Amino acid sequence: YNNFIDDLRVYVRGGTGGMGYPNLGGEGGRGGDVWFVARERTTLKNIRQKYPQKRFVAGTGANSSVKALKGEKGKDCEVHMPLGISVLDDDGKQIGELNAAGERFLAARGGLGGSLATNFLPCKGQRRTVHLDLKLIADVGLVGFPNAGKSSLLRKISHAKPEIENYAFTTIQPELGKIMYADYKQISVADLPGLIEGAHANKGMGHKFLKHVERTKQLLLVVDISGFQLSIKTHFRTAFETILLLTKELELYKEELITKPALLAINKMDLPCAKDNLDELMTQLENPQDFLHLVEEEMIPANTLEFRGVIPISTYTGEGIEELKTRIRNSIDEQAEQVNEEYRKKKLLLLQTSK
């Protein structure tokens, strides 16, 4: 993953409370809290560079005194976090998440100040180690085997400039780009590292890749019309087999992934015989059940993806790129309308039941 960081382990400690004043019944101030605050344009890499010790400690509460019987609260420690962070404890249990700018999570609470209840002795703040797990939030996630042309596609449809080379695993870190439309609408697209067969079992980049698919609203499968072969030691897969395998990997990792709205981009239509291969593939996609007997049983997913559209493209010549951008826009708008309609129905039902 080189410079990209999507998980970080940090230590947090709430501030110790202030001393009480037994003679006058004074109470010490409570220790400060450690807060994680979601903020745009922040990365886990920034956090690691800014805080190499990866320790966040809040301030100590002020002691009670003759001049101030109620001590002041210790200074809070606020740490800015990127959007899409899940906060996990040492057992791997999720204890919080930050998905929108401004959201806050209390990572460590400060200790109570000394008072009658504590025999005027201060309490220590909460202390623990937490894991920060980043899952990219994007409207569309590009899914495909290595060298399917995802990075080239991202460059064509957005202002992102991923490095592109002619070998497998070109993309070794997620890339984010934005499609800009004439009416100033923006749709974010994530180019995710190419998965391989067995990714659900953490082979290759496995879970490093698949976890980022979870928070994308929709999927865009990118498939090479001429098929795919990772190396001479692995099997050659046709475009139809590639689609089945991609679906299978998503399904085995987390079944909910294949319920997401999906589009299919058939890339490299500039290659010889691409038209014949496309005709054959379209026939297979229309009635996939008729062709499943031709593939190995372990390649067949329990459920197939329902594509909202199949778009032949060439990132080399630009063929189909504008149509793809339009289809992405329409699909995102349709999904937003469905969500709004469901929300309106829920509000209406609440009003009816309240009456």
C-alpha cells in the first residue's frame, strides 16, 4: 500500500481529575476528554506524521483551592479524523464510527475530580488502545481483476491521475476521483486495488481491498472483453467467467455487497475480435443459467448481480466513456430518489400512527 494508510493503532487517555479541598469541601475539576472529530481533507497518514508517538492524552483537572473551590475541567484533546473511520477496541469490536464531517466520538473520558464521594482524591481518566479502520466513502467503487483498465477508466472520467503501467497489480493503493457534470453535480469514484481469486480469504490484497467496497453506494464492474489471466501458473478466464468470479468474491466476503446497485463496463473494445466476444458475452448474460454448466462449480455464486446497464467502452479510444458517465449519473440519481421515497413513506407512516 506504500503511502496509503487505512488502519492505525493509537493510545488514548482521559485526563486525571483535580485534587479536592477536604477542609472546605471543595471539588477538583474533572479531567479532560479525548475526542475524535471527523473532518474533510484529513488522512490517517497525516495523523501518523503529526503524532509519531500515536498517543493522545487530555489535560488534568484543576485542583480545588481557597480561591476556587470548584476546580476547572481539564483541557479536552481533539483529534481530527478522516471520514469513513470505524473505531475498534482491542478485541476487534466496533465501538464507534465517523462518517460525516463534524461527527464526534468520545474516545476516552476524563476522571472525576476529588470530592466527598471520593474522599477528596482524584480519579484517573479512562485509558485504552483503539484501532482506527478506514473504509473509503465513495458514490461508485470500481471493481475488477488486475489490468482490467480501472485506473485508465478513472483517469478518463475524472481529474484523478493514477499511475498506469502494463503489468498486474498496477494499483497498489486506492485512488479517489470525481466526475464533474455540466450542472456542477459531482460523483466520487474509487479505484480500488485489483482483487484476485481467493480475495475473500485474504489472498493478494484480500480484505485490504474488499473492506473499501462496503461504503460505496454502487458498484461498477470493469471487465476485459478478451478475458484475464494473472500469470502462466493460473487459469485463463473468459469475460463471462471473470464476472462470475468477481461476484463470487464479493458474495463470500459479505453477502450484502451484491445487493448494491451495479453497472458493468466491458473494456478494451478496441482490440481485435472484441465485437464477436461482446456478442457472445451478451448472449451469456441474458441467460446465465444456460451457460453455468460450462464453468467449474466453485466459480458459481449463489446469487448473480443484477446490472442496471452493460456499457461497452475503450479507455484507449474513448469509445463509450460519455455514455458510461451518463449511465452512472442516472443510476446514482435513481438510487437517491428511491432513498428519498422510502424516507417520505416512513415519515408519513409515523404521522399516521401518531394520530
